[in-house]
Amino acid sequence: MMGVSQLWAAYRAGAAHDDVAAMATTAQERFYTGLVAQAQDARAAAVEHITAASRQEPARVVFAECAHYLAGLGSAGAADTAEVYISPEAFSAFGRGGGNVELYRRTHEALTARYRELRPAALLDIGTGEGLGLLPSLTGDVGRVDVVEPSGPRLAVTAKALAERDIEHRTFEETMATFMAQVGAGERWDLAQETFAMLSLPSAERPATLRWLRERASRLVLVEFDVPRAEHALHPDWFDYVVTRYEAGMAEYPEPHNLVRQGFLAPVLLGTLRPDEDKVHHEQTAADWCRDLIEAGFTPEGEPRKVADFWWGEAYLIEGC
């Protein structure tokens, strides 16, 4: 990463993308230069450099998919990466394929075990989506289920499945912030949970959300990835982590330019490596998740329990009461 480190130093010193590009010789460095251009809102240059990286090293899936994605945007400019969750098709295909199959299978096992022990009369599931984490986990040990999900099409999938199984439920097509503002003061849950959803909350909003849950839920279960915090979106260590991990992730969906790569993985990757992006993901370590629970008033239920390995990072169940 010595070459990228030099480009990073130049970028942080205020160099324009053209000056950074003059230092790049490898495909990895040219891809990084494209990200610098993206950060400086030089979209045409970003496409040029990322396409050059793909041509120099065509076997690198990340380079090829990002080049194809950016070329497909035309004059539209940067896409809103938040839209990958609102429109269900690409994310649904992602969640139902590749390493997600085993990830969710192990998540279901972990949650089912908690339901059988805790037997919650009222369960709150946050950021439910299409119920990939919730629905296969549910047992007769759970009473009423309340689900909070801002995407109407995705929430409809969960609601239909709950109704077909004759499970008492309520659905809330809202963000967590809106739900918190509107829910009745007397609402309480025996168990609140989320599976890979809390990472979408900006770090500044998490403390208030967790404190709110502490007041209304007897117990909270998080299933989240253990991912290093990024010092900066273009820091060489973070760049290397993201590109290496996404190379593995894209390989699990092998057709070139397929729905998952183009509709989900490429835009999220580019957003993750864009400094001024309104972040879709706010990643942190398992230890940081535990610290957040403690600061909100929860008492950790033992150490984080590893659920599964995954290309993006190890998944852990983190519990507080």
C-alpha cells in the first residue's frame, strides 16, 4: 500500500486529482485516483481513472463493476446510495444469495435460541426489511411482533408473511426516529432486536435511540458486523479493507454486471469510499457496540457471541438487559 499511501498524503495535503493521477502507475493506484476525483466532484475524471484501472487489470472485479456502474450513470452524476435499500430488487437478491444464505441461517439459529429461552410476549424488530432475519427465526414462544421499516415495498413482504402465519403483529412504515417520536408513552417490549440494521443509523443518532430503547425494552439484541472504524473514507487502511472485502463479496455473485453487483454492491462501495457522502453505513467494532449499550444504560449479557463469518466481517450477537 506504499503507493496508495503516497497518493493519500498528496490528497490530504490538498493536491488536485490531476496531480494525484500523475503519481499513479498501478491499477490499484489509478482506482484510488478515481476515488479522489469522485471526492472532488470531478465525475468525468473519476470515470476515466476507474475505467483505466479496469483496463490495466481486467481480472479485478471491483474495478470492472465500478467502471461499468459509473459509466451507466451518464450525466446523472452520483447516485443516492440510500436508494439501494428503498428499491427492493437488488438488495433482496443480495440478501438471498452468496454468503448471506449461511449468514442468515446462523442468525436464525441464534435468534430462535433466544426466543425459546426468553419467551417474549412483545417483540420489537427494528429495520425489518423483508424479514430475512426475523421471519425464519420466529417460534411460538413469541407473542405479538411489532416491525419498523421505512421501505413500504419491503415492509409489505414482511406483513404478508406474518399475516399468512397468523402471527399477531403491527407494522410501522417509518424511520426509527419517526417511530420514536410517535409511539405511545406507555408502549413496552420484552425484547427489542435488530439484524444488520442499526449500522444504518448515523453515529450521532445512536445514543438517543439506544437510550430510548433502554426505557422501553427489557432486553435488546443486536446482530452486527465487527468492522474497524474508518479514520477517513480514503485512508489507505480503510481503502484496502473495503476493496479487498468487496472483491470477495462480488465474487459470490459471478455474472458480470449482474443485478446485485450493479444495483447494490457497486453503489454502496463507491459511497463507502466517498468522504462527503451522506453515509448509508456507519460501521464499528463489536467492542464499540458493547460500549454503546453500556453508555445507554444496558448491562451486557456476557461477551459478544460470534454468529458467523462473512466476507464483510464477522457477525456477532450482542445483548443487553
